[in-house]
Amino acid sequence: MTTPSAPVLIPTLNAEESQFLDRVRAFVAEHVAPYTREWENDTFAADIWTKLGAAGMLDVTVPKAMGGSERSCMAYVEMCRELAKGDPALSMNVAAINALCIAHLVHFATDAQREKYLADAMAGRLKLAWGLTEPDAGSDARRVQTKAEPTPGNDGYFTINGHKKFITNGGPADLIILIARTSEKELSAFLVETDQPGFELVGRIPTVGVKASWTSEFKLNNAQGWHTPCTFEQAISLLYRGRLGIAAMAVGIAEKAAELAAEYSVKREQFNRRLADMQSVQNMLADNELDVEAARLLLHKGAAMYDRGENVTTIASMAKLFASEASNRVTNNAIQIHGGRGMTFEFLVEKLWRDAKLTEIGEGCSEIQRMVIAKQRLRALES
Ligand SMILES: Cc1cc2nc3c(=O)[nH]c(=O)nc-3n(C[C@H](O)[C@H](O)[C@H](O)COP(=O)(O)OP(=O)(O)OC[C@H]3O[C@@H](n4cnc5c(N)ncnc54)[C@H](O)[C@@H]3O)c2cc1C
């Protein structure tokens, strides 16, 4: 099935996963939300990765047989949603690390590769990044020019030359899952350790939103990459669950902004009445609630379909597209309700507004999501 016609399933996490979510909320309250402003000036606390690992937030996509907690997609998206309410940049990182990096090790790495990296990755001792985008290959991912050629005398290793741009966590990362070209038509994925002479960090790219997440640019000059035997399509297929993670990030941002806007509207008075008593403001509050509810429903439907083993190509794009545009509308309304104060650094809504923008761009911009949805619909019509 390619169209999202399955009935909506309201999430029912089992008792153990509900307790996990309680722990995530407690973690966010203690280790994330209080630091969101501070991290923006530089990056996350150095020990955040091992803390996330100890709290079981880096092994959710790993089967129990490999030492992970093998959680449902519903638990994964709920974790990303809760993290986003505390710090959207951290949510984006955790979403990508679980769905793109660690899931890559699970699905495509050899036993020897998993033996070397997986335990440290799940514990947060090994910092990870996922590198697809290049200066000339963004939405058109197949344009990747970074080249990988087998290294003579070193079985399984390839010599990699190229240039990557906009890679989250690429500065602090110890290991990068890197997409490179193996022939004119073929692309595949490689494990590249960053502490080798062939890895040249060009630098950090300053961004307006998700600033703490260390967006990077780097070059590969005869770098050695350990080949994970997979096709480009296989590696990229991880983006479907990944997009649900970004949708969850967008929903978390929207929920937080809607909550802050409603709270502010009952405190501020103008014309001898509360903002909340003005119908124009109520309209914005209503639109916010509607956007949050609709985005969350699409997100949960996507997660439920994933957990039932159904095709999520369309629903993942729908959830990401709607949730990201909704979070941009809601954060914009939240600033409007705060008036001039909304544009100052005194209130969090300006940060949420800046962070929300990434959700319309990362892991496929909105135009690409529309393209995917239309393509799947037309394919179903023509088949
Ligand atoms: C903060 C941040 C973190 C990121 N992290 C990572 C990461 O960890 N790893 C990684 O590999 N990449 C990462 N990226 C890159 C991100 O995935 C790309 O920016 C995104 O895929 C868009 O590519 P582009 O920027 O080259 O834009 P382009 O592909 O140049 O597109 C520019 C615009 O053109 C339009 N457009 C493009 N193609 C089409 C089309 N077919 N139809 C209609 N309109 C179209 C869209 O409006 C699009 O926004 C990150 C980006 C940012 C900003």
C-alpha cells in the first residue's frame, strides 16, 4: 500500500514505553530545557551524549539482540517530540543519530563494524553524523560527487575524496556515515573516522536556527572509509523514519510555541482587557491548536503505520510537510501575540520561530515532500 489510507490509530504505548517517556520528560526538564539558550551561544554540554546514552535515548532503533532497547516508532517520535519542547536542535540531532546513523549500523554494517562501533554509539561515547549533502548536491542527492575507490591491499576500505556541506554535528563527530560515489551510476555508504589525516574540517557554518547543532563543512582528501555494503536506495530508505523524527521535532516546537502564546495572552492587557479576550487573538490561538492537533495526528498515524510494517513513504512526507509548515505558522503567530516582546531575546518564541525553519528544509525541503506525495499518488493511479 502506498497511500496512507490505513485508519488512524491513536498511540497506545505499552506500560514500559510510557515509563520510558516519563523518563524522557524528566530528562528534558533537568538536562535540556534549562540550557537551551546557553547552548545556542556555542553547542550542547560536552557530556550530553553520554547522558542521552545512559538514559536509553540512543539505542531505540537497535534490536534487543544487538544490545538495544528496540522501541516502537511511536516511542521514537514521542521521544523526539518531548526533546524538541526542551531544545529543538538537540531533538534534531537525536532524531538523526537514531534513525540515520545508528539505524545504518543496524541494517547495513557488517558484524565486524557493529562489533567495533555499536556499543560506543549507543552509549554516546562515539559521536556520530550523517553526511550526504554537498555544495552541488542538495535536494538532488544523486548528484553526489564525492568519490570512493577501493583501497588496494586493504579489503573493505575505500579511498574517499570530496567535499561535504551542512552536516549536523560534523565538527564534534568521531564517526561519519558518509554517502559517496563508487562508479558513474552507483553510490554507497562508508564509515569515516574523523581523527585521520584525510579528514579536513573546513569549519562550522553559522545558521539562524538550530544553532547548537554544529552545522559543518568538511573535505575528504584520500580519507579511508570502511564500506558498509548497501545500495544508495537502501541507505536513503532510512529517511522515511527519519522524516517522522523531523515531523516530531516540528510538532514539539509547535506545541511549545502554542503553549507560550496562550499563557502570554492571559497575562498581557491592552484596551482594558486581556489579549486573550480579543477575538483576533483568539483566532490565532484557535489556529495554533488546530495546527498542533492535525500535525500530531499525522505524525502518530505515520508512526503507527511504521510499527505495523506498512509502507510509510507517503505518510512520512505528509507528516513532515504538514508539521513543518504548521510549526512555522504557529511560531509566527506566537511572536505576533507577544508583539514587540516576541522579537526580543527575552522570550523563547523568537528562538522557536528560528528553529522551526529547519524543519521545512532538512531531510528534504517541502517541495521535495510534495513531489514524493504526488509521485506516489500518480504511481498508485497508473498501476
Ligand atoms: C541546519 C542544517 C542541518 C543539516 N544537516 C544535514 C546533515 O546532517 N546531513 C546532510 O547530509 N545534510 C544536512 N543538511 C542539508 C539539507 O538536507 C539540505 O539543505 C536540503 O536537503 C536542501 O538542499 P540544498 O540546501 O542544497 O537546497 P537546494 O537543493 O539547492 O534547493 C533550494 C530550494 O530549491 C527548491 N527546490 C529544489 N529542488 C526542487 C524540486 N525538485 N522541485 C521544486 N523545488 C525544488 C526548494 O525550494 C529548495 O528549498 C542540513 C541543512 C541545514 C540547513
